[in-house]
Amino acid sequence: MFVRALIILLAILAIGFTCVPDRPQADFLTPYHYQASTNMRLSIKLRDGFSNSTVIIEVNGQQVYRKSGVTTDLTISFADVVEVPVEESTVKLKVTVEGGETQTKEIRVPETPFVDVWILNGKMELQASKEEMPML
């Protein structure tokens, strides 16, 4: 009876491993790390100072965000957020408000994956941090 149960269990495990399409052929004890887990993410949060603005965000010269009508909700100091998957540990971030300010900053993603964009007194500021800043 034990041998029969063991055979059934092994058959179920074998079928289960064949159902994972991306899994490389490897020993079933070897952990598999999916490619998506290797990507880092850069979180760019648009905070105060946006009033019906057209905002363009570039990472390493590639446009990753363009939106018109961006306006700060003054009750929480928040206008929008964009999450950007990146491969490089250091990236060049450029934020532009059409007809207004542009700022560029080098970001070390592993150390500072969160960037808050503020426009205070007409001047744009990019603040990179290790931890996400709470909403007000």
C-alpha cells in the first residue's frame, strides 16, 4: 500500500513540474528563479506643484511616461506615480513639465529606488530615497 501511494505521489509531482512552461530542465530540488525577479523597479512619484501639467519622464533617454492634465491633489500632496522596471543599477532620470521646469538626476536604483518630484516656488526638485515617503 505504501509503495502504491509513493508511486502516485511521484506521478503527481512529475505532472506538476511539466505544467510550468518556462521551467528549465533541471533537478526538481534546484530552485528556479523566474526572470521577472531579477528586474529592479524605480518608483517615481509626482507630488506637489503640478497644475494641469503635461509631464514627460525619461529613463536613460527612453520616454517611459507622458501625461497631460497632471494635477496635485493638495489633500495628500500627490499627482501620479509611475513604476519603471530597470536593468541597470544606475540610471539617468529626466523629468520635464512642458513649458516649465526640467530636472535630470543620476539615480542608484538599489540604494534609492524611490524618487519624489516636487515643484516648490516654481523650481523642480527630485528627491531620491531608500524608502518610500508617506503621503501627507
